[in-house]
Amino acid sequence: MSKFKSRTKYISIIVLLVLVIVGMWFYQALYGTTGEALQRAENFLFTRMTVSQLSDKDAMRYFFVSNRKKSNDDEVLENRFGSERSEELKFGLFDITIEPSVGLGMLINPSEWFQTEEIVLNNMEALQQESFINKIREQVDASPRRSLLIVIHGFRERFPSALRKTAFVGHILDINTPVMVFDWPGDQGSSLRGYRSARNIATESGAELAKTIELINREAKPDNLWIIANSMGGQVVVHAFSELYQNPEFSDADIEIEDVVLTAPDVSHDEFDNQFKREITSMTRNLTVYVSSNDRALVMSRLVNLGDSRRGESTLSPDMLDEAARIAELVDPDSELVTLVDVTPVNRTRNFHNFSLETPEFFDDLFLRLTNQQTPHARSLYRLQTPEGTSYWVLTPGR
């Protein structure tokens, strides 16, 4: 009798497992596929980036300008861009499909995640300068603000990952504007020697970024030009503005660039305060600097640079609000040009340096700044004022 009960028990378990498997199969067949299709459809239904959306497939079109040396020894075009700098600019476009499920919450290791099938490069084309300008002008004219967003990445970025990260930034920021990446050879290795080499190349690459900005302003003529630079990409921007300042068309009273945004800028205080502040006032309407006091990558950068603090480091920690005055030295009293935003309370990223890729509050604040003529007053922004009268903003978690 016991053997019969034991056999019946095993048979019951097997039957139950079969029923569960069959049930899961039916659920996937009836609801899973439909749910995925609806999610994909809704992703494109609710996206604001209609100007970049390709009509014949679920992909977005982006543009690139690069000052990397290019070889012809690889069949894949994106692999031809090496880690050496060239004064010659290369132009092109790339089409990328992003899975609808991709969002900020799933980012754990961005450097690995950007290489997976979640962000797929469908097409990439090298273009001559004239063709590049024609295609980018077409999107600029079609955008509601006649705008263009230029993204510049930082240290250790390879060309293929720069394309995918640019697409991700455009996807999450979700502003109806064409998006272009200025790509420079920041992938010089992870060693101390590689870091120093990358800083030198970032400084030199300012000349090519300046040429790119001049070309965009002269030929594409966007009404709103937005520039976002992360980490050592800020070094490229600082030296691009030094180049542009030599051009009378940019050093006059007219405003050529609507917004410059620096996130965790790996730029020295001396370069920033003594050079960039003066030059940016002649050509930019708004400068926003996002900083963080728990940025481990910039702490290492300060050590490498013999104690010279980096502009992207905030001196504000949650229990030391009185030190806000130290970071506020960048902003002159009553200045309407430079805005400092401290993201320390919302900076939950793995190394506290990638908040510009992983923090929802950052993207919400950035969206408001780019789409409003006046500085937005969001609930998540907390205003501090130093004894000298300087305003300083802290980005706080949602309540």
C-alpha cells in the first residue's frame, strides 16, 4: 500500500509540473506576446522624439562627428575608429533600436549593459560634410524648437559605446530634438599614464569641437543649441570655448549657444574660473554645473592631479550644509548665467560618478532646464543662499 501511495505521489507531482508548464506556455502565447507588442507600441506612441524616429522601423536616427583616426582594416565601420586623435573631422549618422523595457532602474553596470542586445546599432553611415549638414538641418527644421543637442562623453569611452550611450541619453531625456555626439578618443587605458594621456587629448580635442560648433552654427543654424558634456568631456568643452573666443563672431554680444550643461566635470578650478567663466559669457545664455560630494572618480582624479580639486566635486554633504559656501565660489552674486546643482542626496550610483546616466531626478531637472526659457522651480530643488548672497541649489529625492 505504501508503494502505491508513493507512486501516486510522484505521478501527481509530475502531472502538476506538466500542468504548470502548459499553463505558462498558454499564458505566454495568449498574453505575453501581446503584452510585449503593446509595450513596444506604447513606447513609440508616447515618445516625444518624433523628429528622430524612422518611419519604416522601430529605430531612432542620431548623428556623430569624430576626431578619431580611422583605419580601413575592419569590415565593420564602427570598429574602424581607433584611439588616436586626428585634426580631420569625420561625419556620419547611425540608427539605433532600444528595447521598450530599457529604463534607468535596470542599469547596474553601464559599461557591460551598453554592449548587450538591449541597444542595437542597426545602421551606420559615413557622410561627407555637405550631406551631413543637409540631413541634420532637415531634423533641426522639423523640431519644434529648431534645436540640436550635442553630447560629449568622458574618459575611457570607446567609439561604439559612445554611440550607444548617446542613444540612451536621447531615449531617457526624451526631448523632441535631433541628437548628435561629438566623439573624441578618450579611451587611452585605465592606468595613470592613460588618464594623463586622455587629459592631453581632451585639451587638444577642443580645437575640433570648436570647428564642429562653428560649422553647426554657420550651416545648420539651430535656434537652440544645447551642449551636454560629462566628466572629462568638460575639459574638451572648456578648450573649445577658448578656441571659439578667438573668433569675432563668437566673442561678440550675440548668444550662439542656449545651454551648456556639465555633469561631474573633470576640469580644474583654475581653468574653469580664470578662463571658462569669462569666455562662456560671450556666447552662452545658460551654464548649469551638476556636482556631487560623493563622487569617488573625481576624488581619484584630484589625487592624480597632485591635489588640485576638480570642478565637478561638491563640498556639500548631507550633514554639512554650512559648507555650501565653498562650492558657491563659482557663482557671482546675482549671476544669472551659472547655476550650480548638487545631486548628492539623489546620487545612488555604483561609483557615484555616473549620475548623468542613472539618476531619474537628474534627467527630470535637465529636461525642465532645456525646455524652459527661465530657470525652473521644481519641488525637488532646494535653494540655499550663502552669506555672500550666492544661490546654490540641491537636488533632493522625490517625496
